[in-house]
Amino acid sequence: MATADQLKREIDVLPAPFLDEVARFIIKLKQRRSSTQPDLLADLSACRIDDDLPADLAEQLDHYLYGTPKK
């Protein structure tokens, strides 16, 4: 609680114009804490690619994208 007490003392002597800024900052912190973080693995699994892709897709990407001759 030492940190909370120190913050309270600092706020007590803070000039009035800065109080609005501190209040906005606290609101942002609360929103960030309460918002749920997206699950990266779940997002990636939803974007999976079908398994019927060519085995040489990485090596022949230009061929499959633009129709250039295979190397």
C-alpha cells in the first residue's frame, strides 16, 4: 500500500489542470485491464489453409501467383 499512499499524496498536490489528464490515464488503464486479449493461437487456427496445396508452393510461388514458368 505504500505505492497507493504515495500516489494519493502526489495527486493531492497536483495542479488542477493535470487532474483531468490523470483521470483519463486511469480510465485507459482500467479499460486495458478489463478488455480481453485476443487469443493468437485461436486466431491463427481460424485462418488455416487447406491441405490440398501444391508441395512446391514456396519454391514456385511466382508460377502459382503470376503464371511465370516453373524454375
